[in-house]
Amino acid sequence: MSDEEEFSHAARLGGLRTLVIDRFVAAEAAVQVTGPPNNKDTIKPFVRYFLEWLKGADGPADRELRRRVLLMVTEGRNRQGWSDIDASKIVNLVDDVYCNIA
């Protein structure tokens, strides 16, 4: 397995369907924004927005890049005192960062 494959979410979560991996990454990003959820409704709007954004990928490499950018932008967000946790605004920020990279 190459270094690239070893680092990818698909390799680390081996055997899962792409949609399942996307759901996992979207939920992980949502928890990074909200903190540990009390129930599924806490993260639901974030997961929905994040999944919709991930669906815009045009292939496996782009999908992996989108996953990494999403997690990079949301990492530690709940611990940094961000007052704005609006899902659509976060997706816009993620997309801006992605567009500066890709």
C-alpha cells in the first residue's frame, strides 16, 4: 500500500462504501464544530450540509481532498470559541478554502 493510499479515509476504513465513509467524515466534522452531541439532532444539520458538499467531488482523489479540507477547517472549532456555528456558513468557508487549494 502506498503512503497516499494508507493516509486516505478509504484505506483506513477499508471495505466501506464511499457514501458510508462520507457520512463518517461529515459526522466527525460536525462533532468538531458542535462538540460531543447530546443526540443525533445536534449534528444533523451539519452532516446534511457537509454531505451535500462532499457530493460535489468529481472522482476519488477529489473526494479525498474534499474530506481532508472539511476536517481541516472544522478541526477543534468547538474549543476555539467560534460564536458562528451556522452550517451553511461553515460549508461556504470550507468551499473557499477548497477552491484556493484545488
